[in-house]
Amino acid sequence: MKKFGGEVLLLDRDNINTDEIIPAKYLTEITKEALKPHLLEDLQLKGFDPQSKALADAKVVLTRNNFGCGSSREHAPWAFEINGINAIVAEGFARIFRQNMLNCGMLPIELPKKEITALSKLARQGKAKMSFDLKQQKLTLKAGGRSRAVAFELNDFATKLIKAGGWVAYADTVY
């Protein structure tokens, strides 16, 4: 199972699409490693720099609604995965993006808008770190000397995929 948790990158915007996550010009690449330097290079978000230490150190993304919308490319979750980001917490995901995350054994957490707003406000208080307890289905965000714990829900099958490390690894255990 992958390790989940660590420093948080706040991408405080709805509708971040797959072209912003990994530009289409890199879709001819055949390895995940080739995608690594291009994660979020076309994202237009006030105060965000794709060459920043915040992105380089991030292990978790905290974002808004409809994350990963656009085309159904699996390259988008791969670009996060190869950069060591294995968990994304959002108000909502594009269906195919969420499934592609699960296929890779990544952790897609959906929370109500109210919780995302509270977590985002806390994340702005200083260096933010998030931890996950899959068994208890709870995440905890710590920043600026404060913390906030939030319950989340994952169905049994999604949990099995995540714990196995993705679809292929899961299939190896059952077939």
C-alpha cells in the first residue's frame, strides 16, 4: 500500500481540468517519469508557481469541485503519482479521473463544500500537513498550531483497490 499524507498543496479553484494537470502535448510520453516535470505547468491560479517548493514538497492536494474534469486521460493521475502525490481531497471529482486514481491505488477523498472551505482556511494558516486513517476513515489537517479532523467515506471496493495498490495489483490477489 502506498503511503498517504504529508505536506498539503492548496489548489483553491473549481474545475481544474486534465489539460491543466498535464498538458496534452505530453500525452505521447510512454513513461510516468517523463511526465514528472510537467505537472500543473499550465495551471493558471493566482499565487501558484508550478516550479515552487510547495509543489515539490506536496504529498496531498486540497482542492475544490469537479477536479480532473476534461478528457479521460490516465496521464493526469500518473503525473501526480510520479511526483509523490497519492491523495487528493476535493469537494468532487470528475468520475473518470476518480476511477483512474483508484486504478493507480491513489486516495480520492470527497468532502462537502463546508468541510473543504474550513480545511482550506486552516491550510492558509501556515505549513499544512494532512494525515489519513483509512481504517477509521478520518483525515486530520494540521497548520498554524491548529488541527481539524474530518470523517470521510470510502466504499469497501475502493478501499480494497487503494490497499492493494490499484486495479492490477488487486486483480493479482483475486484471480
